[in-house]
Amino acid sequence: MKSTEPRDIRTGGDPRPFPDFIALRDEMSKQTHPARPDIHWERVEKLSLALFDKNGIELQTGAWYTLARSHLARVEGMNEGLKLVATMLRRQWAQYWPRASHPRAEILSGLFQRLQKVFRTFTLSHEDYHPLLQLESTLDSLSSILARQELLQISQIEPLVQQVCSALTRVENAPEPQLSAAAITLPVAQAPSIGLNEATPEPRRPDAIPPGSAAAVNRVHKMAPAPKRVGLFACGMLTAFALSAVVFIGGHYLARSDQAAQQPDSHQQPLPWLPGAVAGETFSSSGSAAGWLKDASLRLEALSALPPDWHLRYGQDLINQAYALWPGLPETEELGTQWRQKLALNGTSDDSLAGWHQGMHRLQSLSEQLNALDGQKGRYLTVSELKSQVFAAIQAFNQSVPAEEQLRQIAARQEPGMIPQAQKLEVEQHLQQLIIRYSALTNRE
């Protein structure tokens, strides 16, 4: 029987290198756009949950997630998001990103101001009484945390607290509806609660957080660890492969070069290598530099001929051979599942893949529209229309910054040794995502 006991979620670091954060930031920037385009809150929620799964929870994504849940689930959603933020601030104050007090205050202040505007749009009834009580309790807890850190005033949480208290008083003093007696007979345990009642119906969630647990907003079910024998099985299998590769490579280099060139699927064989220190001692004592250089030249040619996704093909070949050797073993299926999950986690999203194309398409459409208006009296684009179209193109381009532009930014630095680690990580992750997508497109079966 699978355990449904929730586990604590982890604290996240700087989310800016992640493509999901870039897409999330672009979506939320619509709040300040002069044309006020619609924000897709379902997409904001999905991207936030994906970031929680990959990076952990940090304050900026937690604030955006709170706004998304408030728009999608009203009072219950607002309580979910704020409870998540309060839990992380209470338990992980020193590690919570960003760590500086000023950026934290700016994020919280902006969040509370926007939540006030969202709360004013709610139409409240007696059904919202218990969710409002929970929201009031969450805000009180959050206020206590901010007061201890001397951020209560600058975070501007008090107006939201007063707004919720006033709404709770109005709902409590409002006349009862005609069918209120039926509602009173319901058990208190069936009232909407966050993270306590597993029988409460959950809103639709993406696959990033399992829907089976009602504590999904402040706790995440981590995947059950694979059995320990999976690691032993994998190590044994890889050891067998390594020994087989050594035997095969020895025969390969003793055979003629033309026979070696005719070997099928040569990319599946691991490239032989010799540690530099051992190689230096070996050839310095023997003095056979010509043989070593010839061998090194052959290896360099082999390396230059490898496809960019060679390591992915090699990994898939290992999985295929495991299925061929032990097709019915649970450990084999677990190994294949872990490999597919790793590829899916590190792959590029469809949105980022199409960003550059969408941006160019929007610019081309704008150019054609301007050309059509040229020479026609009385026909023109307003400044607001022009801003909206240019903004949409910029948003599309920001979804997927080309690898060439990322490399240009690194090359433009005066001191290569001062390149930020986050920038390096972003470029490496982008290149890896492109290679994974390239491999998936070119090796379809």
C-alpha cells in the first residue's frame, strides 16, 4: 500500500537560471503592461509548481503562486498561497531566497497590495465563513513572523489584515440564507481546510504535485525512494558493461584499422582513455612517442566525429540492453523510468522552443501591417496598439534567448574569470536542453 504521508518541501535557491522562471516572469510582467493583456493564471500556477519541483520554493515564485491561486480558488486559494509563504518564512528564514531584507520587503509589499485588489473582487457568502477564518489565522501568523524580523510596517500587510477582518464581520452578521439549516448539519470536518483534511476535494493540479494529498500547497509528496537493490543492480550491470568494453576495445585495437571502421554502431562503445600521469610515465620510459601520438590522433578523430547527443544515445543503448537481458525484472523497469524522467526534467519546453519563431512572426506581421498603412490617408496605428504589438514580440523573444546571444554576453565580459556562476549554469542548462531536444527529434523510432 502506497504511503500518503506528506513530506516537507525543500527550500529553493536563485530561480533565475531556470527557463520556467523566465517564462513565469514574462507572464507576470503583463501586470505592468500599459495595454493590460490577460494573464493566464492556470499557466502561472503550472510554471510555479514546476519550479517548486525543480528548484524548491523561494519567495518570488511563492508570491506569484499565491496570486495565481487567489484568482483560481478565491479565498481558499489565497489562504493556500499565504500559508505556504508563512511556513517557509517561519522555518527557513535564513535560507529563503532572496536572503536580503530589502528585496524580501519589496516582494511581500507588492504581493499584499495586489491581494487587496483581488480580494475586493470576491463575492462572499456564508460558505466563505470558515475559509475566511483560516485566512485570518494565516495572516496573523504571517504578521507575527514579519514583526519579529522588523518588516511588519514596510511589508504593508496591515491593510490586507483589516480587509479580511471586515469581510469576516460582514459575513458573520449577514442574514442566513433559506437553506442554511442544511449547511449547519454538515460536519465541521468537511469545511474547506488546507493541509489538514485529506477528504477535502482538491482543485485540479498539474502533475508536478500529486493530487492525492490535501497538503499539496505547503507540502509535496516526494517520490518513494527506489529500492536499495536497484542501485546494486545498476552498479553490477554497469560493471559488467565496463569489463565487456575493456575486452572489446583490446580486440579492437589489435585488429586492422579497416576492420575497425566497419564495426556497426561504433558510437555505442566507450572511448578508451589513459590517465595523463600514467600515460606520461609509460611512454617516457619506453620512449615510443610516435606510437603514442598516432594513437592520440586516432582518438581525437574519433572524438570529433561523435554526434552531440552521443552520451544520450549511449545511455539509451544501456537501457535497451537492460530490457533485452532482463525484460521482466522490476529493477529494469525502474531503471528505464528513471532515465526517461531525467530526460523529461532536463529537456526544453515547447513554449521556449517556439519563442523565437513567435517573436519573428509578430514582427513580420507588424511590418506587413505598417506597409499596408503606408500611403493610405486616415489609416494609422495608435501608440497603444503599436506598444502592445512590440511588447508581445519582446515577450516571445524573452521566452527563448538564443544560445548565440548567451555566449555573446559571456564573451562581452572584460574578465572571463569573473563570469557569474548563475550565468554559466544558465548557458550550460540551455545547451543541454537543446541537445536533448535534438536527440529526441532525430532518433524517433
